[in-house]
Amino acid sequence: MKKICNLIFVLMLIFGYRAYPLNSMKEAELINIMLFNDFKFSDLKDEFLKKSGVDANYVTIFNDKQEEITESNYKQLVANFANHLVYEYKDIFGKKLTKNRTVYLFEKDEFIRSISIGEKYKIKNVSVDIVYDDTSANKILVGKIITEPKLPQNKDSYILKIDRNNKIAWGKIFEDSKINKFNKIINVSDNQYCLIASGYRKSEWTDGFIARFDGNGNFLWEEFYGSSHIDDFKDIVALENGDILVLAEVSNGDGDVEVPITINNPLNKDLVLLKYDSNGNIIWQNSIVNKNELTALKIINEDENVIVVGEVLEDVDEDYSRNILISSFDLNGKMKFSTIIKDYEDKNLNDSIS
């Protein structure tokens, strides 16, 4: 058991996993693209910030060097591709609060040309779900566009490639794919990438979404995977032969889910590990099940051993605890072992990896 626990800690260190108490939530960083023609200081206190619950009239802004951003120096931000900002303000009780924000600055006309959005749409906000750095110093950004009037739901998600000079090389709109949230992008071969997301296929419930595209933004294939309830793709890794491993959370045993699961409830999940070939066909799928709810965390492929890391939420007389799940598979989808580690509490996990 001690060896397995040590393996868990190594995996968590590799993947940057952090355990948080059940009664707390890690505050999400605000990440978005700011478009401008004539960049003004007031743009930093825009509608996006108001929607996040911050009163824009009582905010002090600092850069990542903890220097205050003011009317006299704000234009220095234009020279940076990514600006990591801290907004300080007080709540109605006078308590000092902070909110972190990463802003990517682009000229509005350049952005609109890249994605070919119609003139009748006024862009209100551009969110960023993922920023992927490739090996050629290029970046790929994906996210959602909020406009007035609203774009059709199947055409409100974008993908941008940024060159090493931080200029837009190309941009595309995801056609006919109702994306909910992008989760990850990886490089799968020379000048080819895969991304995973959650999206809507035929109902109000999300499915897992996967797409493969080349370095010019041409989509080679895209597929949904899921059941009749809420499903999602949470992690992805590429194999040397071009095949792809994907880790899914599923909540029902129908539709594309062709392996046994224990929970048929849109609010609870089991896990499914899938292997796709380079053309988007599912080679095999295998499930990881438990009577308690499972959360997918990570996949690692090491010496032809596929290790899945997850989390188990256990309820014993309304006393909730979270434990670590480790499952191992070979590359043919056969499970070697699956175990739950219960030796460590959240505080101990944080102390061990901080």
C-alpha cells in the first residue's frame, strides 16, 4: 500500500493536482480577449469585469510585477501578448478582495477579419478556455464569443492560431458544433492537434466532443461521444502511432457508452477510457465504476501502461470524503488493477505537495 501511495504522490506532483476541502472552492481566474481599436484605460473596467461582480468604479489594478496600472502607464499593456492583472476592491462591508484576470489584447479589426464574423454582430466579450503553446513558439486559443445580437449557438466558438510575433495567423469558427466548454488541446503528430470539450449534440445534456485539426485550422474530423444524460471528455493523450486515449465522465449506460456502468443519474458519474485511431474511430472503450460518484483527473501513458487518476466522493451517513482512485490498463484496453487510496485527508495531501 505504501508503494501505491508514493505512486499517487508522484502522479499528483507530475500533474499539478491539488486537493481542496469539500466546503471550499478554488476561485477561478478570469481569462478573456480584449479587443480594441483605440485602447483606453476605461477598457480595463469593461462589461466583462462588471459581469464578474466587481464594481468597476472602486477598483485598483496591478500588473504581475505588482505595479499599479493607471491612466499614465496603461498603454504599456498593448506591447504584451498576455497581461496577468490583479484587481483589488472592497465589498459592501469594507473587506479587501482581489480577483485575478489574464487579458489577451488584440486589435478588433484583426480579430473580426480572422473569424469572418458578420458586421451586424457587436462583440461584447471573448472568453478564453485554453491557451496551448506548441513547439514552434506558436499558440492556439479556443473559447466563446458573446455578441449582440447573439450568434447562433453552433457558431459562437472560435479557434485562433497566434504566431511567434503574437499576431493572428488564422482564425476559425466551429461550424455546426455546439460547444459548451473546451477542456484540453494536445499535439498528436507533426502539425496536427486534437482538442476535447463538452458540447451539445441532440439534447439539453452535454456529450464529450473531440476534434482533430491541422496547423492551418482545417478540421480533419470531429466526433461526439455520450449517453442520454450529462457526459464530458476530461483528459486526452496521444500515442506514438497516432492513436489517442481519452478519459470521459459518463452518467448513463446507453448511446455511445457500450461498457457497463453502475450509475444512471445525470448528477453522478462513472469513468470510461476510450482509444481512438487517427481517423476518429473508437478502437475500444472500458469503464471504471464505483457505487459512489467518480471524477476524472488525469491519464498518463508510461511504458505501455495507461494509468488513470480519478477521485471518489464517498457519503457515509452524510459525512463526505474524497479519496484517490488509480486504475491501470494495457494498450488493448484490458484493466490490470484498480484501487482506491483512503490513507490521506485533504489537509495531508495539500501539506505533502505544497
